[in-house]
Amino acid sequence: MPKYNIPVEGMTCAACVARVEKIINKFDGVENVAVNLASEKVAFETTQDNVNLEEIGNVVEEYGYKLRIQNSELRTQEAEVKRDERDENYVQIKKDFIVALIFTLPVFVISMLWDFTWFRDAWRLEVSQTHKLLLILTTPVMFISARRIFAIAWNNLKHFSAEMNTLIAIGTGAAYGYSVISTLYPELITTAGQTPHVYYETAGVIITLILFGRLLEHRAKRKTSGAIKELIGLRPKTARVIENGKEVEVKIEDLQINQIVIVRPGEKIPADGVIESGSSTVDESMLTGESLPVGKVANDKVIGGTINKTGSFNFRITALNEKSVLGQIIQMVEDAQGSKAPIQKLADKVASVFVPAVIIISIITLAAWMIIAPELGFSNALIHFVAVLIIACPCALGLATPTAIMVGTGLGAKHGVLVKNGESLEAANKVTRVVFDKTGTITEGKPSVTDVVTNEFNERKLLELVASVENKSEHPLAQAIVEHVKEKRLDVKDVETFNSITGIGLTGIVDGDMVAVGNKKLMKEYSVEIDNANEIYDKLSDEGKTVIYAASNGKFIGLIAIADPIKKSSKDAIQRLKDFGIKVTMLTGDNRKTAEAIAGQAGIEDYIADVMPDDKVNKVKYFQDKGEVVAMVGDGINDAPALAQADIGIAISTGTDVAMETAGITLVKGDLAGVERAINLSHKTIRTIKQNLFWAFIYNTIGIPLAAFGLLNPMVAALAMAFSSVSVVSNSLRLKRASLIAPDYV
């Protein structure tokens, strides 16, 4: 299903977001539309290959917004950053603000000083002439600086819709229009022989402050997306490759798969690849958070963006740009930043009715003041009408959630926690139980053979038969046996009629012998007598080792014990989760004794042994049925269904791509401290969102009544409105300094 993530210009508030989403959702074949006000992008999927993006862009433009659809499928991540750096929208807002400031400043000074007798005495122009001067100065503000505001408002009104620009246009337009009539046709509204008042300073100052607020807001929003720029900045600008036996320097974008690249000490590795020659240590902290350099030799993988420390080496490129590890991380962060969290639904519902409701309240305010205080005149009612329109700002509502998600997901990426979307980020906030798979999650996932016990056969033949069958399996335990045999330089033979029986073992024919390798269930399945091995089996199991039975032609031939030590971080991370009231459970296909030993080492009291791969889903559902919010942590293919079933799936990136695709959160480093960081990140981000929504709601709850009752000057309202959005973004930016190491579950 094709996916698009297209920049959109002209949005200013939550109502704009709702409008753009509604427009694009109407097109056939378009699904999952999500507009992000903070990143100013719209993401959607299409079920048809022939969706006309130009047509979508044209319809969106009718409402005053603009989609940048050129090469939307071919944009590179670097090109996106360069586009953001140019940011024509920001430049235009800045120009409009400067024009407004130049013309509004004298209007404001003259209007404010006019109330002082000494100024009127010193001022040589008459009242009517002064009003005409103010008209001349204010007009460029309304028709140059505010032209985009009025254009968008008009386009929306033509389609019987309204958003923030509509409120500003009606408010400032009313103040300006009334003032123009008062200036050019004063006789129409003169009462009791008094010169009618003008509100040029109100219109001009409001527009100037609105633009100033948008300028600050735009700059603040750009800071929230800094995580992607920082990730892209990890790549070097150039690389040295070998062409025709010579060393040549090329631009990073000109690199190609299978080229040989030379990396010297202190240089950044420009792409993913495999070392062909040489050795070194590499700083991979940008991916794993691990400060200690990792040793690299021939045939080892290297990741683009990491830093070569001590030696020099040549490597062959295997992945570039979006296909590289760093590219996938950048894409995942970008997708997450463009997504919506369920908590935003409330803001979206409010935004859908907010602007029409404010227009109705402003009209009621105008009528009420005309009825209650007619002696104060229409101009007084008009000011309160304008104040209500200007103070009502759905901007903060629209920015409350996306800015926090953008900063939060960026922070997570820096700590090796990759969040798939806003829904996953919010789900982690509610977790009451974490269910861990054992192998590769709690343990290192790199088991090794510790004991070989033979019965009838010698050790060499036992190992060769078992390894030959296990060589067909991708299970970590199977690989441990194969590696052990290769280290001993024994033979791994061909296997006929290989069969993998899920959850119990493997069978195959080796040199004419029917070999069965697996657990007790497999031995029982093939009627193999194993009673004489029970004592040694129990002893090895009590030591926390996984014991595998081997049989040949229906006869028991020996045991192989494999140990998979727990990760250094497991015990401390699990204890910290428990300290904060989160229940912990371990699932494993191992027998009860092995499970008990590993659970004891990890500090886990609740464990379930002998769990078949397809039964992991049922265990997760069992906890969910009891009202638990479950996070499942795993790394293997057989974990994928359970990861999908859980309220939030957390995948260890050292595992398979299937598990990572199914999970809502991926831990770049195979470290259980990442689970703690992920949950802590969720708590901090959701708390920030709630703070933002609270201030956005309370601002309007207090501001609108104050304006309606005449207790708020329109210019003060404009200033407050401008800074309400900035305050929400600034509060989100505080997340950048948050620590994910010390949990703060509040």
C-alpha cells in the first residue's frame, strides 16, 4: 500500500488540521489520513496506484492550503532537511511581520498619544486628517501583511467552513472596516455631534502580534523536529571509495551498493556494509547508547553513521539511504512524529465545533452589549466582539499533542527507543504488566554448549548426528550446537527428510539413521526410553541449563546441555519495573526447572514454563482478560503473534525483522533497560500532552468570558493568543532535557 508524507502549508490551528484531513479523506482509495500541525505534513495511504495527487492538491488549495506534492514519492531524507532549512513559509511570515511592524508602529504611537492634550496641541493635523493618515498606514498591513489570512478565510467561507484565520479576518476586518467608514463617511455613524472613534491601531496591532506569534511558533516548531536533522547529520558528506584500483573521494549521495569504501581513524562510516579487510573499534553509541567501542574485524557488519575509532579498514557497501539501519530509524521516527495519539481525539472533537461556536458567542456578545449598554454605542460593542474572536485560539489545541510526540519520539531515538506511532507511545503509559520472552530477551540469546552426556555412542558421533539435524534450524539453541561442533572441527553432514515439529524438536535422516533431537515430548512421541537419564537431566536443569535429548533409530543416545546467561542489565531493569508497581512475567518453552533457575537469576517470581510458541498469545490474552494492560517483550519470529496481541509490543532489534515490524516499540540495543526507558518516555510524554491540553483549554475557558464581559482589550487578547501557542510548544520542548534513565512514573 503506497504511503505518502507530504508537506502542507497554510495551516494555523486544530480546525485547519481537521479541515485538511476531511478534504483528503473524501477521495476514493485514500486511507489513514493524519495531519500533523507541528511538522506541517499530511500522511496517508492509498489502496489504488492511480490516485491523482494533483487533484488532491488542487482541492486542498481551494480552501487556502497548499500541498507540496512534487516528487512526493522520490524525496530523500536529506532533501527534506534542506527543504526545511529553506522554509519559504517561514521567510514569508517574517517578511509579512516586518511590513506590519513598520506600518503599525506609528499607528500605535499616534493612537496611544492622542489621548494626551499636550500631544494633540503639538500635533498639527486635525482629527479627520489624522484618521486618514492612520488609514493610509494601516492599509498596507491589512492588504499586504494580512493578505494570506484573509485569502484563507475567504476560501473557507466559500465552502461554508471556518478556522482560526476566519476569526482573525472577521475581527480585524470588522475593526478596520468600521474605522474606514468612520474616516471617509463619518456622517453615517456620528452620534450627538461627536467624532466617531477609529480602531486602526486595534486592527494593525492584532495582525502584527498574530504574525509575531506565528513567527515564534514556527521557530519553536522547527526545534521540535530537530531529532531527524540530528540523525541525518550523523552521516558524513563525502566518502573515499576504490575505483579502478585508485582512491577517489565522492559525495555521499553518489555511493553505490557493493562499492569498497576506505575508513580511517576518527571518520564516520558513510553506509552499512561488511568489512573486507582491516580491523578497528567502532563507536556505536549513536545507535545503542553503549559508550564502549565495539571491536570489528573482517566479515563483521558496520553501520552507517557510527564512528571509526582506532584502526583503518575497507568495507563493502550493503545498504544505502532509506534501506540502511540509520535510514530506517529516521523513517520510523518521522512516521511516529507524523502520527496521532488517541489522547488527541478530544482536541480534534473540540476543534471541529470550536470556531463556529466562537463566532456565535462573538455575535451574541455584540448584540448583548448593544442591548445592555446602548449608550456606549456600537463602537464599544464592536471592540468586545473583536476581543472574543481574537482571544479564541484553537492553535494551542492543535499543537498540544503533536509537538510533545515529536519531541518525545526524538528523545526516544537518542536513547535507542524507536516508537512506531503515537498510539504505541500512549499505550506504554498504561502498562500494568510486562511479559518477557526468555531467550534473547532476558538472556543473551547466544547460548553455548556446556555439557555433553553420551549413552552408547561416543561424543564425536553424538555431536555430529545432532549438529547435522540442528543445522537446518534457525533456533538459537540449534545454532549453539552447530557452532560448538564447528569449533571442534567435526563434520556436519547432509540431512534427508528433515522435519521441524513446533515446540518439541527436530527429526531427520543422517547417514541412514533416523535422528530425533528435542525435549521429553518428542522422545515420548517416538517412544524413546529416557528413564535412565532423568537424574542427570534434573541436575543440569537445576543449574538453569536447557537440556536436549537425542535419539537414533528409536534409542536414546545422549544429552546436550546448553546455557544462555542472562544479560547484565536484566536483573536491575526488572527490579526497577517492579519497584514502580509494574508486574513482571517470564514466558519460556523450557521446562519448569530451567525456567525457575533463569527466573531466579533475573529476580522474577512469576514465570510460565513449557509454553508452546502458539500459546504465548493465549498467555497474553489471559492477563488482558483479567484487566491488565500488557506489554510483550520479545525478539523472535515465534514472538510476533504475542507482540501483536499485546496492548503494546516491544521488540529487541537484535531479533528478527518480523518481530520488529509487529511491535509498537523497538529497542535498538538488546538491553532490558530499554523497556524501562520506553515506559518512562511514555509517562513523560503523555504527562506533557496533558499539561498542554490543560493550558489550551483553560486559556480559552478563561479568556473568552473575560473578552465577552468587556474585561479584555483586543490587543491584549492578540498578544495572549500569540503566546498561548508558543507556551505549548515551549512546554513540549522541555522534554528534550528529560532523563529516561531514572523512572518518573507519575
